[in-house]
Amino acid sequence: MDEILAVLAGQDHRGVIVGPHGSGKTTLLEHLADHLTGRIVWVRLNAESGRPFSTAKKHIRSRPGPEHTILIDGAEQLSPWSWWRIHRHIRHAGAIVITSHQPGRLPTLHECTTDPVLLRELVVELAPEVAETVDLEALFHRHEGNIRLCFRELYDACAK
């Protein structure tokens, strides 16, 4: 975490956490939030948000200043025009960190990636008995690298 915080400081406290679905972007942002200072303003956008720009504006009511830290999870939901409008509104915040599936919009802070080895390490740490009975590589490929979906399937299988 110290390395990510150092990169963020070197990027004028601006950054995007990039990665595909289920790669840990939101989890990393939540963990990072525990280490950030200032008045934190969370904006969570997803496909079910309906109108992402309206959702973002609802959470960021007043014009943020240097005492604010703005965290936008799912910034890819904002169109380029909506992102420009939101970014202009929050540009004076002390820190801005977003998650997105694609780089851009802000300097890349961290790129989240997944692979079958990572899935195996996580499962062994959390449930070693499951790692011995499930073909984790096949599970990883079935869910196209989305570790969140892999864990959902494992949870459902273990719950039965």
C-alpha cells in the first residue's frame, strides 16, 4: 500500500485503478480509502446506476476543495462528456482516485490483473480443502479471468 500511496502523491494525488471485471479494482479502492486523508466522498457507479452523471452529481453536491478526497468507482460508466463535466467540478479536490476498465482520464495509479495462479493462491489461503477438489484453472477460464465470479461459483458449490 505504501508504494501505491507514493505513486499517488507523485501524481498530484490523481489516479485511476485500471483492470477488467472482477480483478479487484473496487477492493483496492476500498482498501486505499482507509489510508487516505480528508473528507472522503464516495461515488459508486455501475451498469444498474441508470444515469451515471446524475448519480455522480447527487453524491458530489458542493464544489469539492483541497480538504476533499473524491473516489469514483466505475468511472467507465461516464461518457466522455459527462466525465469532462464531473472532472471540471471536482478538479480542486485534494485527491481524486477512480476505477475504470480502460486507462486514461487520469494517470494510471495501478493496473489490476488476474491469472490462474492468483486464483489458486487466494483459494488456498481462504479454503485449502476446496483448492484440492476443484479444477481452479478451468474455473478461471470459464469465467474469463473474473475472480469475483469464480468465488461466487465456489461459494455456491460449497453452500450445497
